[in-house]
Amino acid sequence: MTMVTKTRFAPSPTGIMHIGNLRSALYEYLIARSEGGKFLLRIEDTDRERYVEGAVEAIYRTLDICGLHHDEGPDIGGPNGPYVQSERLHLYGEYADKLVESGHAYPCFCSVERLADMREDEETEFIGYDRHCRDLDPAVAARRVASGEPHVIRQKMPLEGETSFTDEVYGTITVMNKELEDQILVKSDRYPTYNFANVVDDHLMEITHVVRGSEYLSSTPKYCILYDAFGWDIPTFVHLPLIVGEDGKKLSKRHGSTSFDELLADGYLPEAIINMIAFLGWAPGEETREIFSLEELEAIFSAKGINKAPAVFAYDKLNWMNEQYIRRLPFDRWRAMVKDITDSMFGERQYNVDMLARVLQERVTKLGDIPEMIRFLTERLPYSAELFFNKRAKLDADVASVILKELRPALEALPVWDEETLSATLGRVCDEARRKKGQVMGALRVALAAQQVTPGGATETAMILGRQEALLRLAAAIDFLNGRRP
């Protein structure tokens, strides 16, 4: 019988979802989907000291926004639940006892003070634990456990030979067993360690592919020895390359926004973020394009495309991708996004949201740029004579004053304020005054915006502002150029 591919995303609820966590989730999801398998969600909440209120909800929200829908998990159940580690504590105790019974683990009664003294002893040859309790008589150890004496359960590592495993990305890796510490499996508070709980849960949940960051490579031999001790099949390991900033250092807050929520707040679209993250360590073979929907990634993704080299998180690349997604958005969806931002900026004033959205869609890099881009529309900026100077259009403050006076009666007389009528009227004024269109439009643009560069031209700006506000600004500009203040 062919085994169904199963992957799992197993975050700890210790804070916000960082880029590295989200990439792990994405790759785990894509490996499962590309092979017709299942994607599981497991909450690893055994580190109670680092638990952050609201973090679990943030995990659900992020996965949902990104479209990474799981087939089994705490919220929807499944055949191998529960899917929250704090609800599985009895299982870890049972499996730890099995290892003790089979001689692959042992109770350790060493106090915190003894362990601290051992580490401070410069003459000791042990980097970690010195295996002080490893050879205690099992019967004596069992009686001490039964009496309630505080203890942990440690894995009994082989002292000779070597352990090898083959990773899908990094190839075959071998370590000498004598270099492996007798790691703790169950702590004195009866909570499992991360490594132990992972192995037990991954086996019981039938996980076939363990996907995680390359920082876990050094721990993997310990996992393999645990699998062998239980007599379980070892899963396929896929370790992901480090994510770095453009300075080559591990991605951190100094590089900018590094969490999903922060990137959303900056105005990046979820689809663009996912597309960018997909390329942090993976490439689609011979394919040269870089814009892929999640559905397209599901069809072409393969772990064979993951490479070892550190992956560079470049904001310029994310900006470019976000632009591509904004340009392709259905207009109704884009208009709603713009309106959510701009309604509060315009307040009670009427404005043409359709025209504004149309102008912005071809020019915006991310949603967070919109407030500053349209500030000239929502508040009246001060004029200066220099604003009206344009050498190429042969425009200056004096020429602009004449042009605006020519335009004013024509615009005030318009029967309707729409794009077609405005364009026709402006064209007629240019013809009658025998002026070049660029000169007229340049003067009007500055009059309406009080800045030389705007997302749209003079006609679009007049449309967005509406008749009343546009005519008020035109009058204010004429007053300024006449040497008076409005």
C-alpha cells in the first residue's frame, strides 16, 4: 500500500508569525498538496513560560489569510488528535516509560546545583551531561521514582559507532555517537522536551515528511536514534536554508518588517507575501517567471527545488511582486481596498473613489503608500512660485497666472463634471488660446495639487476632487499668483 504524504506545521504559540515560520508552513503545505497528501496543524504549547496570549488565534488567522488550509488540527479534529501538545501529556509519559523499560532511556536524579557545578568544572571532559545516573541499577532507580524523588528522563545514547541520515536538501549527514549528549526527554515537571514530543507526535500522527529550518540539522541524529529505539520508520527530512537580509546576516528586526502581520500593516498583499516567501530557498526548475498563485505553486512545487544557500529576503523584490499583484487585482476588490483607506482621510468631503482607485492601481507599490501619495488631495498644501516653473513646458508663475484665468470661466460654466466633458473643455481652451496642452495641464495640475508630481494628471485630479473643491483650489491658486493670500 502506498503511504499518503503527510506534513505538519507545528508552531509554538510564543508570539507573532515570523517570515521563517510562515515559510516552513508554506513549504509543508506545498509538499503535501503537490503529492496529493495531507497537511496537519499541531500546536506545540508545552513551553508554558513562553506562552503568549492570543498567539494561537494569530496562527489560525495567518494560515487562513494565506490560504494554507489544514486537513487535521485542533479546530477541525482528525483521526490522530488531540492536536495540542498540552492535551497529550499522558502519551509522552507512556512512551518515555517504554524507553526506560527497553533500556533506551533512564531516570536522572541529578540536582540543578550538581549540573551547574559540573559545567563550571574546568577539568571535566563533558560538554553536556556526564551521564552520572546512566548506570544506576534499574530496580534502585525505579524505587526512587516510585518514592516521588524529583527526576528527569534522559535518552541513553549509544557510546560507539555513528549515526547517519539523509536530508532531501543537505544530503547524507553523519555524526559520531560519542558526541551526542544524553538529552532530556521528559522534564521534572513531567512536560516533554521539544525533541521528544516531536518524535512521538510525528509518529502517531503518521507524518511522512518533517520540514523545518536548517538550525535543527544538528538535532536530527538524536531524532533518528529515538525512532530506532521505538522501532519506528524514520520520516523524510527536509531542512530549509537560513533566511538572511541583504547584508547577509540572519533576518531580524533591524532589516525592517519581519512578521506576516507587520508586512500586512505595511500594505503588502497576502498573495504577494506568499509568492515572495516561496522563493526564499526554492526555484521552479527551468521556469523563469516569478509570479505564481498558490494554486500554481501547489502544482509545480517539489522539495528537489530547495537549495542549501542562504535565502535573501529583499524588500525590492517584494515591492516588485506586490506591484504585479496590485496591477492584476479585479477592480472591484482594489476599489474596496482603496476606499477602506481613503474614506477616513477625506472625511465628510465628497470625492470620486472610482477615479482615485483607477489612478492609484497603476502607480501604487503597497497600500501603506497611499496616505502620503494622496495627501495633496485630502488637505490643501501651500503654493510657491517655484512650483509653477517648468522649463520644458515654458511655464512659470506669470504664464500660469494667465492660463488659470483663461481656464476658470470655462470650468465654472461646465454643465456636468465628468472626465469626457473636462477633457473636451481643456482641449478647447488650449486651441482657443493657442497653447500647448502640456503647458495648460501643467498649470492646472499645480493649481489643484500644489505639487508638480501627482499619481494622475490634471483631469484625473479634478475628477477626484470634484467640482466644488477643484474650483475652490483653482481660485486659491489664482489669488496666490495675483500676489494675494486666499
